[in-house]
Amino acid sequence: MKTKRIGSITACALSLIFVLLLAIPLVGCGFDKTVDRAAKNLNNYDIEAVFSDEDKTIKATEIVTIKNTHKETMSTIKFHLYGKAFREDAKILPYTYTSTSKCFPNGISYGDMQINSVYEGENPLNFSYSGQDNNILVIDKSLKKNESTKIIIQFELKLAECIHRLGWFGDAVNLGNWYPILCIFENGEFVCDPYYSIGDPFYSECSNYKVKFTFNSQYKVATTGQIKNEKIEQNLTTVQVEAKAVRDFCIALNKNFEVVSGKVGETEINYFGYINDTDIEKNLKTAKLALSTFNSIFGTYPYRTLNVVKTPFLFGGMEYPNTVWIADNISDDFELTKVIVHEIAHQWWYGLVGNNEVKYSYIDEALAEYSTILFFEKNESFGITRQKLVQENALSYQLYAEVIDSIGGTINDKLNQSVIEFQSEFEYAYVVYVRGSLFMDALRDKIGDKAFNNALKSYFKKYKFLVADRNALLKCFNKAAGDDLTDFFEEWKA
Ligand SMILES: [Zn+2]
């Protein structure tokens, strides 16, 4: 009997070792499969771009493979040209009057974006600029249901000297929304909003990217995706980057980057600070904690890389897929922590679950802002409670309302409205972020912690790599709560 038992234990241990051996590579495989599965049947961008440091321009060729997966025929194909918003004769500016001086510390500067040619294979295609402020590229090419095409666009970008998503300043170059990106085709037409000054007025679908980018070797680079190859020749660095199933592709260059790296699960997380910064390790630690916290609350971040990048920026931070930008002028420690956490939360709310950020800006912003409260609640070592943060938000909103009241104004406090309906960037910030997070907290109080968490998990699971809207969010909360929350949403104008 003894022998038999030893035998069975040994067999069991061996089979366990065998299972473990099998399981080790399988963990990583399963991880990659999530993105690989999502990447199937998406549009593909293949971009080759060269940045000239001397005249701050980019010359690029972009090959986009597009399939019409809709039932309606696309009579033309339309792309956003966000770079055109920085041109001298632009009528709709990507910055408000109040943020102009922050955006241009060295005086007003202009950029531009020019399309040189558009081809389908060997055949040149006619194209024109259209949209409310000529920021839309219209290509004379129709695409029936299930038809595919490969469009080759040659373009040039001139960067303004400015502290914004797109521009150069000092030793830094920000390339956000820098290449022609396909407008979303919805209900039989392309959504063609211009680059508004308020909010992050973008709306794009997940696609696969291969980007070959050449720049002066004085710079270091932080991008969306994974760098697959890097070579330096005659003081020029060329990186080849791949990103699957991402909503956009950004690049940041800086002559002073210093990088520290860590790992959370299967994701490598890199913090790009500046040389001689003393808070690099601390910021990496915050970023790692944010990633692991949100992995456990919402569902796992499925990509191999997350870059947290310090750069000149006129707001606190900015989210792009696989990357967040953190403004380099934040001196307050707690503020910096909040910005890192808020921007990383956007990897779930914007990056993975997309939404039309012009029409429903409150969705991803209120969720990202409330996610910071969930972060501090979960990580008690910061010593900040949910109650304290919610009270602070309530007080701050009340003070704002009193100020507006004292000057005889009224707040347009609707959450569910387009960014263009807000009267100022202050109103947008107080309503969308502050009131938005108060709405999320009230919703949680109404349906309870368990239903609230389940709703966020199911919203993520159901819509990751896709786009959602207000009704999708409402439905997830209804289902998790086992209740119809339409009236509650409407009370909050959400
Ligand atoms: Zn945000």
C-alpha cells in the first residue's frame, strides 16, 4: 500500500510538473491571443516617416488597407487630418483663447499638413479637403460592402512650436494625432468632427500598425506598440514598431529621456522621465500600482507594453494607446500621482473601450476620473479615503457653481452632451470630470459596490477593442443592477 501511494504521489507530482511546464509558455500565449484575436479583420496602417529636426517637418508614406465591413456602400473614403488644425488660416483652433499663452510660450507658431498624393496601387486617385474647416481628406474611391482596398497616401507635416499634442518645444517633440486616420463610418456616413479646442475630440477604431520612423539620434523615442528593431546610421535612428489592435498611434521624442522599466503580469511598463530627475523610480512604482490595480478591478490590460512618458503638455496629461503623456510641469506630488493614475485608467476607458469623445466625452472622462478614486480606495497606503475625495469633488463643484452664480451666469451641467455645447473649458472640466465622478459615485451608492464593479467589468469585457456609447454604458449598469436606471441617468443628465 505504501509503495502504491508513493507511486501515485510521484505520478501525480510528475503530471503536475508536466502541466506546469506546459502552462508556463501557455500563460504568455493566451495573453497574446487576446490581442491577436482582436487584430483579425481590422484595418492596417503601414507608415514610413522621416522627421527632420532642422525644419521640424515629417515626410511620410502611409499605406492603409481598408475593408468595408458595413452594409452600406462608402461612396468616398474620408480621413481626419488633425495636423491641419495648426495651420495659419485655420478657423477652428485646437486650443482655447485662455490656453493660448500656455500653448505658445515663445509666441504664436503655425504648422500644417499637406497631402502630396493618393494612390490605389499604381492608380492615382482624386482627393480634396473638406469638412467644417478643411480638416478632412476626401478620397474619390467607393467601397461596397465587404470590398477591400489599399490606399497609399503621401503627406508632409510641419510642426508648430507649441506645447500641445502635436508640436515641438525645447528638446521635445509630441506627435499625437499626426497622420491621416480613417474617420469612423457609422449609420452610412463618416463621422467628420474637426479638431475642437475642448476635450480630446477624437473618435477612431482599433487598427493594426507597422510604423518605420527615422529621426535624429540625439533624441530618444517613446511610442505606441513595441519596438521590433532599432538601428543607428549616420546620426539617424530608425525604429520599426508594431502595434496590434490599437485605436491610434503616438510618438514622443526627447533629448533628455531617461527610462526605467518594470513588469506587471505580462506587461512591460516603462517610465520615461528626464535625466537627473529624482522621482523616476517613484513614478514607475505609481504606474505599476495603477496598472495592477486596474487589472484586478476592470479586467487585464492585454498589451505587452505600457509607456508612461513625461513631456511638455498644456494640460495634466494625455492618453494614447499603450502610452500616456504626463505634463512635465507638475510640481505637486499628489497631483502627479493623480494624473498618472487618471491617464493609465484611460487605457481601459478610451484605449480599449472607445467612445465618440466629441459626442460623449463624459463617458471615458468620468470613468477615468472615478477610477482614480477606486485606485486610492484600493491602495490604503496613500491614506486617502473615497469619502474624502468625493467630498472634495462635491465642494469644488459647489464653489464653481457659486462663482458662476456670483457673476450672473448659469452652468450648463449636462453630462450627456457634445464638447461643443460647453461654454468654456472650465465648464467642461467641472461638469465632465468633477460632476461626472460625482455621478459615478452616486450610481455606485444607488446600486451597491458589487453591482457597480460587475457593471464596469462587463462594460470592459463586452466592448474592449470596440466602441461604446451612452446606451451601452446604461445597459451594462441596468444588467448588473437588475434594475432600469434610465431615470437615474436622466436625473443626472447623463
Ligand atoms: Zn482624462
